[in-house]
Amino acid sequence: MRNKIVFYLNGNRKEVGAREASMMLAEYLRYDLGLTGTKIVCAEGDCGACSVLRYFPHVKGTDTSNYLPINSCITLVAQLDGSSIVTVEALKKDNELHESQKAMVECHGSQCGFCTPGFVMAITGLVEEKLAKKDYKMDEQEAKNCMTGNLCRCTGYQPIVNAAMSIDLEKCEGLKERFYSERQEVELTKIFSESVLLESDEFFYFAPKTMKEALNYLKDFPDTKIVASATDLGVVHNKRKAHLTRLLSLHLVSELYKVEISGTEVKLGARVTHTEFRHSMKDKLPEFANYLDIFASPQIKNIGTVIGNIANASPVGDTPPAFLALDATVNTVGPKGEREIPISKFFLAYRKTALEHGEIITSVKFKLPSKNSSIKFYKNSNRKDLDISAVNLAIRVEWKDESKKEIQDIMIAAGGVAATPLRLIQTETALKNNFDIEAAVTTLHSEFTPLSDVRASSAYRHVLVENFFRRFFAEVGGAQ
Ligand SMILES: Cc1cc2nc3c(=O)[nH]c(=O)nc-3n(C[C@H](O)[C@H](O)[C@H](O)COP(=O)(O)OP(=O)(O)OC[C@H]3O[C@@H](n4cnc5c(N)ncnc54)[C@H](O)[C@@H]3O)c2cc1C
Ligand code: FES
Ligand code: FES
């Protein structure tokens, strides 16, 4: 059993125990190591000032196996196990700034400078992605997208976009060449051979190699919290609403990193991130991949797991309605063995799921829609990027035939309209019996009674759901 977290920081091997492992990475960098280039502003994953680059070599073979930006303010040091991290301090080489830093200077991309290291890391993440693809031309939309997780209060964004656009990618040296070595590969592979147990007076952390060990630990310590990537849990911890003191992490269970696509069936493991899922859906289910474009920020998607989003069971979570519309199954393992829970039976009440005590989600499974089907996902939030939904809606229709005159089957699910993500079953039935959209709109409004809150009033949520509903049929066609 290992009692240290092992990772590389700016090319140097680090081994840390329970005290450091319990800290947020940004605090560890700044207060333990004096690496103050990484800033802490919001401590909630919203501003990007704390961005660092992380390469997790265990996930191979996709275009996500690069140094990717993540938010260090909500990442526990324990979560770095097996990772190679680069901070802003290391970008400079032989006293010369990295091309993304030079560009910020030359394009006047910085005023007070507080956000600057975060922007530099976000832009460097894009540079890494482009170099890995051997694509040496900067694209303005990509430049803007890479910054959706970063906020600047004084410069204004245009000079920062100009800076990204001005980078000559041919001149950039990849960070893997500088900070990743064969020795690291060997060392970071080796860590997967042993489970990890860290214990101190205040922090207990177990990362087993097998699900059997995980289940035994949950039986022995029922107050344990499962942690995936802590993009939800880290915020709760920083807001002092709950302390992360006894944690179970599944990051050493290799089979949980797989996205398996066999025929039309897709199964994604509990450790699959939004970025990896998006990558694997680009050709298979582009509607889902495009929907994930407006999910959180690159920093959050690069580490946050899809299954964390389902297990979190937020009524405004973005993937639950999509998986409801896909009629997905949540696969679990627990003290009583394995279960396949239809996702329509998974969300029981506000933040309450069908998971029993000691039960762990291992994967989620769904079928790709058939050729005779239409599927769309919609999200409305106050800000287009990096904002939680006021309302989201997912609709999948299986048509009887190509004429789209009759509905064989339909699944409609919404978020932000009830205490749980909600299937709109009466509207589905009404449409199956009589494909009359005007009549179905009346049923639709009768099926939910949303709250008014800071994101939207109840009346506005009704308008949004109706508009998305009408928009679906306007976009996909279908007999009127
Ligand atoms: C700035 C910011 C922006 C965000 N934007 C969005 C957004 O646009 N849309 C959206 O829907 N969400 C958003 N989120 C929420 C969050 O990123 C997602 O819910 C994410 O998918 C959570 O995954 P995680 O791996 O970080 O989960 P964690 O925080 O580690 O865990 C979340 C919950 O899932 C449980 N859990 C995790 N894995 C398992 C498992 N295998 N079995 C059982 N339980 C498990 C944990 O115990 C915990 O209760 C945002 C968060 C932040 C900080
Ligand atoms: S400090 Fe704002 S995202 Fe981390
Ligand atoms: S330069 Fe001041 S916040 Fe961006």
C-alpha cells in the first residue's frame, strides 16, 4: 500500500503525504512552495486566475492526451496522483518568455496583471492542442473558446484575443518535450500498481486499485465521500459548506477511464471527463458534443467527470436531461452486487438519487439514436459561457418513417423546472397519440411548476421551455 501521492511538477518528481494532499493545489503552490504566479481570485472555478496545465498520461490515444488547463483552486493535491503539472513559472526557458507570454506583452494583454497568468495558461493549453494536431494556424474562434474559463476586469478581452492570434505556432516548443520524459512515463505508470491510503488526524484518503477494495472501504467507513474530480465538491469545500475529510477516489481503477462504443451502444466509465466524452461523441453524436461546448469552461471539462455531473443530481445539471432523453442506464456496484438503474428512476427528490448506501456508479450506458430519429439539446443561461442553466431541454424523437408524420417514440426531459431533472411524460404521451404541437404545448405547461430564483422567474422558465419545444420541431421538421 502506498502512503504518498506521486506527481511531477515542472518536470520534478513530488511525493506528498496527507497534509499536502488535503490542500487545494493553488494553496499548496502558493503557500507551501512559494509559486505565487498561480493566483487565487474566486476559489470557485469561475475566473481561471488559478489555471495550471495538467497532463494525465494514463489516458492515452485521444487528442486530449496533452497538457490541458485545469483550475487549481478546486483541485485537491491528492487528485494530482499520476499527473504531470506545469505552472506559469516554468514557461520561461533560458530567460526567454514563452511565445504566449511574449504575445501578451506585445499586444498589451495585461493591465493589473492579476488574471494574466491564468490567461497565459489557457492560451498555452490551446498552443499545446494545436501542436499535438500539427495544426500551425491560430483560429479566432478557437482562441476565444480557450478563454471562456478566464475573466479579466480591466484589460478588455480584445487585446488578449489579439495576443493569442499573434502567436507563431511554428516557433513554439511543446511542453511534453520540455517537461515530460520516459522516466516520468515509467514512474507515473508504476503508481497504478498499488492502492493509496493516506491518514492523518484530519484527512483520510483511500484510492483503491479495485472496486472490491472500494466497496470494503465504504462498508468500514460509511461516512466516506466519493470524490471524482471535485469540480462540484471542491466548490462546496471552499465555501465551507462541507469539509472534504474522508474521501474515496477511483482514479487508480483503470477500467473506469474507458469510453466503449460497440455498434450503437455507448458505455462511459466513471472517470471519463467531459472533454474526453465530447471528443468521443464528435462523430457519433455531434449534438451532444456541441451541447458540451456550452458546458462550464475548458478548465472544468478537462477534469470534471460526466458521472460526477449525474451523481451530483443538480436540478440544473446539464447532462441529466440529455441522458434522460437518451433513455440511459446508470450502472452501479454495491454491497448487494451490480445494478442497472434506468436513469428515469435515478433522480428521486432534490439532490436525492436511487444510489443506496455504499453503492458506486461504475458507468452510464445508452444507445446512439437510430437513423430515423431526431435529437437536440438546448440550454439557456444568463451568460452563454461558463454559466449554470436557467433551463435546459433535451428531446429525442424516433419517427415511424422518413416522412416524419408520425412519432414512434419520444423522450422529453428538462432541467431547471423542478426539484429534479424531469421527464415530461404527459407531453410525450400526448404527442404520440396525436402529433399536434399546439395541443401538446398546453400539456407541456401543465407538467411543471418551476421556482423563481436568481437565474430566472417561474414565468420566464415556462417561456423558455415552450420556445425550446417549438424550436425543436421547427428545426427537425415533422408534419404540422
Ligand atoms: C465553474 C464551474 C462551472 C460549472 N459549469 C457547469 C455547467 O455548465 N453545467 C453543469 O451541469 N455543471 C457545471 N458545473 C458542475 C460540475 O463541473 C459538474 O457537475 C461535474 O461534472 C462534476 O464532476 P466531478 O468529477 O468534478 O464530480 P465531484 O465534484 O468529484 O463529485 C460530484 C458528486 O458526484 C459524486 N460522485 C462522483 N463520482 C461518483 C461515483 N462514481 N459514484 C457515486 N457518486 C459519485 C460525488 O460524491 C459528489 O457528490 C460547473 C462547476 C464549476 C465549478
Ligand atoms: S481562483 Fe477563480 S477559478 Fe480558481
Ligand atoms: S489585467 Fe486586471 S484583471 Fe485582467
